[in-house]
Amino acid sequence: MLNGGCRLLRFGGRTLLLLAMLGLAFTGLFNSQFLQPVEANTATITNAIVSVQRTNLNLDPGAQLYVYGLVTGGGHPTGSFSNGPYASVTDAAGYLVAALALTTSNTNSFTTQTSYYDIGGVSVSGFSKYSASYGVNAAPGATGASDTFAIVSSGSLVVVFGLGGGEQCLTISGLPGFSIDATDNQASGLPPVITIGHVYLDPGTYTVTEQTQQCAAGQDPNHAGDLIGVIVFTGGVGSSVRLSTTGGPVTSISSTSSMSSSSTSFSSTFSTTLTAPPSASTTATLQTATLPLSTQAFGSQFLLAVLVLMVLVVAVLGWNKLLKQI
């Protein structure tokens, strides 16, 4: 009877120990790995337009941020953008010949007394933060400008705005995979005077350059001025949300059936109630937070979970063998 009781006690202890260890492993790994979404950049360009011989531009409403650029032939007065003026360059006579604007308004305009002028714009959505920088060359007969910037988040959206002040033709170089979204219409064989493009970049330091040249013989070099703008967008709307089953910022979680996937990422949509407003909202409730997850990171986390569980199983089996010898 005593031996049977001891065997029963050892069996029950081993079973409880196994269940406790496995439960602890699953709970810890699931909460710390799988319920912490890996931030993925979901910023996208939704509209890019360049209009020739126009001083105003209307873009589709509803975007988070709008970036505008203008160029003129110089030599006469030109006013800055009516909304969100950010950077500009003047020619040798002090007249504005190129400018950038960053604003939440889907309309923008400027005034000019020049004979040649163009305006362009692009709208961007799906980001949590952005940073802007620019390069400028106001020298007479300027032949280019460049800007050096740093990327700290993988897959950041980089929007580049090239402006050839004095109506100088330009080309952009320096960024691998750079894609042009909009330019002005030039005569056959001539580069544009406005270029809007983008690229997704990983962490590192980059330099983008615009080379400029006269579009036609006889252009006054004193009217030239080069401006290149770089806007880096990181994060996605809702990416600041952190899910937790043991407290923290999220007090309730109810998953919906909404899910999207691609070759590089997938995302699920959750309905969540937060104890504090997320960075992208002014209310305490985020109804639909889309949380992108990196498949590469998810895969590595899953493999880590499997390896840890294998180690735990081996440890339990060794403990069972030790108990049998008691």
C-alpha cells in the first residue's frame, strides 16, 4: 500500500510538473513573442500629380499628409505656398524659383509673375510619423543638389521631390530601386523640371542627388536654383498598439475574421478598447487596429518556441527517469 501510494504520488507530481512547465512556456512565449506585433511600415503613396502652367493643385481628400513642390522660370516675383511652406530656393536676383510644402490640406497654391511655372503634389497615408530634410543649391548656373539622410526603421517609405528652379531639366540618382511616380510633360528627349518618386529603404545612411542642366539654349544661369526634398515615413496607423492578456494598455481583445496577406507580411484586424489613447488617435478606443506582422520575424519566433519546448520535454523526461530511481 505504501509503495503504491509513493508511485501514485510520484506519477501525480511528474504530471503536475509537466503541465506546469508546458503551461508556463506556452504562456510566456505566446504573450512575449506572438502578441507583440513586429512593426511594419504600411505607408503608401495614394496620389501623385504634376501640372504645367498652373499655380494651384487639388489632390484627393482623406490622406494624412500632402507634399507639394513648385518651380518657376525666375527673374520675377513669386510668392510661397499658401499652405505649409517648408523649404525654398531663390535665384541670383532673390526671386523664389523652387519651393516645397508639407501640409494636411489637399489643396495648395502660389502666386507668380513669371512666364513659366509648374506645380506638383503627392499624398501619403498609412504612417505613424515622418521626418523631412532637403538639399539646396542657389549658386548661379547651379548644376545639382543633394541630401543625405538616415533610415532607422526597416521598409521605410522615402518620398523624393526633385525641383529644377529656373525651369532647369533634372535627373535623380543615388537610391537603389527608386521609382518615379509623376513628372511634368517635357518635349521629347528632355528630362523633366519636376520629379516625384519614392522607394522603400532599410536602415542605413543614403544620399540622393539631382543633376540639373539647361533645358534649352539661352536660359539665363542667374535664374537657376536647385532644390531636392526627402520625406521619410515610418510605422503604420495602429502599429503602436501592444496586445496583452495580463494587463497593460489593452483591457479587452476580440479578434475579427479580417485578415490580409502577401509574400512578405500578413495582418489581422482586432477590435480593442484601450486604457490610454494610441498615438494615432485622440480617443481612448481604437475600433480597428491593423497590426502588420513580419513573416520572417514570426517564423523565427515560432522556431524559438519549438526549440524551447523541445528542451523542456527533454528536461521533463530526464526528471522522470530520476524519479524512477528514487
